Amino acid sequence: MERVVTGIPGFDEILHGGIPRRNVVLLAGGPGTGKSIFGYQYLYNGLKKGEHG
């Protein structure tokens, strides 16, 4: 199965190499649990790799 690497330490290992390609991911949690930071980190890692989005 093809996967999208998030570049977030530990997270890709939990998902056995990243998020499965062509899947929708819902990131949910209470206030202050790091949802925005997770999203920013994912976007930042994509920019560093030169991905177009």
C-alpha cells in the first residue's frame, strides 16, 4: 500500500510508514491537544520536501 510520509517523528512509525494514500484523515481532540501544531508540522515538512500540495 502506498503511503504519505508526514515527517512527524513517531507518527509515521505508528502508521507503518505514513498515512495510506487516497485516505481521508480526521484529526480530533480537545482544546490544547496539539491538533493545529500537528497540521502545521505536516505542512512544514511538505514545504521542506518541495511538495506542491
